[in-house]
Amino acid sequence: MRDRPRVVAVVLLVLGLAAAGCTGGGRAARPAAGASAGAGQRLGWGACAAPDAGAEGATLRPDAQCAWLTVPVDYGAPDKGTVRIRLARVQAADPARRLGSLVFNPGGPGEAGAAMVAGGVFEPTGPVLDRYDLVGFDPRGTGRSAPIRCPEGTGGDLIPRTPEQADAEYRAAAAQGEECRRAAGPLLAHMDSVTVARDLDLLRAALGESRLTYLGYSYGTYIGQHYAHLFPGRVGRFVLDGVVDPGADQVTTARADLVSLGASFASFARACAAAGCPLGRSEAEITRRTTDFVRGLDAHPLPGPEGSRLTTGLAVQGVREPLYQAARWPDLSQALLEAMRGRPGGLIELAVERTSRLGGGAPGAAEPAVDPTMARNAVECLDRPGPRGPGALLPLIQEFDRASPLFGATVGAGLFRCAAWPFGPTGRAEPLGAPQAPAMLLVSWTTDPATPLANAERVRRTLGTASLVERAGTGHTAYAGGSPCTDAAVEAFLVEGRQPAQRVHCPA
């Protein structure tokens, strides 16, 4: 999704949610200090296979190695089945000064970290690569780790505006969820982030590390917070970039999304107008034209290439995707202009590029058509509470629509997926403290359309000892993205263990 040097940005999809979670019937109990269920497991590193590169056409790094980690499907009943987690690593460039393993999660949820490492899509900066083995993993149910392969849904095409439409959308989402439950089997009920954090501890032990050194982007920051909450004595150097706030439920986060998306689009519109782009001469004109066009698609979808059609929901996704990096803004302005002229192919391509990437690395052509975003739903719908049933959703869509005429109705309609999910949430919306863990490093852009700076500020107060690196500008996940100030702070922390000042301001 990103074109920035050596890193793909990880975003919460347009209808996605950043959540808190746990297994079983509530917040999981902290394991005993000596618990090391996977300590005896040894990883058989070997050559990676073509699917490990991820998306079709990606090239494997020649120095990448791959392995499998076996974990229980259900930690509450570890004898009831296992799942294999795909791993990839690139060994430290300076082995004589190697510090250990740096485990990387790109977020999503649903992104395949092993593919990003094996395919060279993500690399930390040089001083970090010199000193650490970079280890990526595909979280359970994603990438090549027993991917959730659910039939494609039939709902979600238009925004519900009436009670009848809301009921129909709920029934369509419920039918897709039930089809997914039957197709996916027991794993679907154990996709929450607490369980992934437990998988991480088995990975730490299998790597031979007494403490976990971790770099989490976006939703990966939430997994990292769960790990620190559960295993504070095993926390090493943690960098959480693009911070998710676990204290917010689905609706609270959706409301915050509208604010951050609006601020990000305003930044795009101002830059577009200043550059003389043909969408308009001012921020207000560009915002009005875009909003009118997108809302008009609700009643009159625009035919696209190969039988596709541009709906309001798809157009919003196409607008949102490039907002995460200013370098993509010319792509957005061009795609919007072409779509307004009746040629929506570019905007549709922007909208579906992340969905296509989520499907990368799965077994190939012989597999049936699936919806790769269902793994994301499986995580988000378990992780924290939200509305259940259709009754409360239509008023929320109307509220959100008034708050943000461009993004609101689409963000509100995204709540249908979890409202109709076959499993209710097992997590709670509450801060995740880790008072016994070492100090961590938080990183955020000042304007972030997915994980606003306010998230990092709240999490820093909760953790108490964390430092915050704040990069000026608009974007999502800032490390290894061209900011010498940001990179230097992260490098000093990971390589030297040097904690920066409580708050560091990096220029645009």
C-alpha cells in the first residue's frame, strides 16, 4: 500500500476497527511467571517457498529463511488441536554483534508478516538490520498460517438508509458469518489478539529469547500491548508505531475514525488545491465535490471495468487508502478526477489493493474464491464489544452521516459485520496496563487517518513509563519511512537501549 522506502504501511481498513480483546469469557488471567508452554519447541529454518513471498509477482529475498511454529488452537484446551504459524527471518547482517531476534507484526489485522519479511517488502533501517535477526510471522488464520477461507459475501454493496435495508444488510452479514463459521471450523472462535499474544510467547521461547524484542505497526501495537499485559517479565525492547487505543469499544473508535479521516482528507485537499490540481481551487471546493460525487454513488453506482461498479462504500475505501501517505495523494487526485469523468477504474483499483494483498501468500489457483478480509473480521469481532443486532445500527449510520458527510455512513455501515458475527466479543474495552514491564517506545504521526495521535497519548499515560516520538505531518506508521529524526530515536532504543525524552517532536 505504501511506496515509502522498504516498508508497507499497515492500515485499519475503511470499515475496520482497532480493538481490545481476550480469550474465553473475559480478560485472560496472567500466566504464571514460569509458564513456558513452547520452550521445548525447535524451529527448523530452511528455504522459503514461492507462496512465502506473499502477493503474486513478489520475489523472495535470497537470504530469507522460513519455518513453522506449532501452537494450540485453544489455549484453554490445548489437547483439542493445533495450528501451524508460518515464520520468515532474515539474519543479522553483523552476526558478531548480533543482539537477538526482532519480531515484527505489520498489523491489519490480517497482514502476513512472514510474507513481508521473506519478500523484502518490509525492512527496518540499516543499524537495526545489522544487529537483529528480523522475524516476521503470519498470525493464526492469515497468510499461510491456516488461513481463514470463507465464501465471498453478497451484502455490503450499498449503504442502508431504511429499516428494511438495515434488516436486509444484517441478514446478509449474518449469512456470510455463518458460512464462514462452517468453512473455517474451530479456529474462527480463537482468532482474538490475546490468543495471538500467547502465540508470540511461544515464538519467543522457540527463538531462544528470554525476552521478546518487538516492532508492532498499527494493529500490531495492540497485540504488543496485550503481550506486555500478560507477560510483563518477558518484555524486551518494544516499539509500537501507529498506536491502537485498547480502551475504546467499536462505536467509540468509529467516532474517532471520522475525526481523524476528516483531518487527513483536509490535509490532502489543501495540498491538492495548493498544487493547482483540477479537483478544485480550495480545500472547501475539493471536499464538496468529492462528497457530492461519493454520496451520489449511493443511488447510482458507476459501472466500471470487467463488470465492476463503483458504489459509495467502495469509493470511500478508494479515497481512504491513499490518505495514509502523502506520496500517494497524486494517485488519489487523478483517480477521483477520472471517476468524476465516468472512468472509475483507478478509484476501484485503489479500493481493492489492500484486499488483494491480504489474499497474498495463500495456496494458489486450485483454491475456491474466498473473501480474504474475513480474517480481519474474525479478529475485530472477538476483540471488543460493539452493537449486536440491527436495531441500533441505523441510528448510528444517521449520526455518523451527519458528523461526516463523506465518510460517516460507510464507517457506520461497517459495524454490521460484527453485529451479525456468529461469535460475540470476548474482549473488553479497557486500558492495558503493564506496570512491571520495561519502558516502551511509542511512535505516531501528528495526523493519522487510522490511529490518531490521541491514541498514543492515552496509551503513554496508561503505561506510565513509555516515551513518544511524534512525527509532524500526515501518515500512518512513521519508522523506516524517511524521517531521520524518527529513525534515529527508534535505532537508539532498539540498538543501544537508550530511552529518549518522554516526548520527542520530529519535523515533517
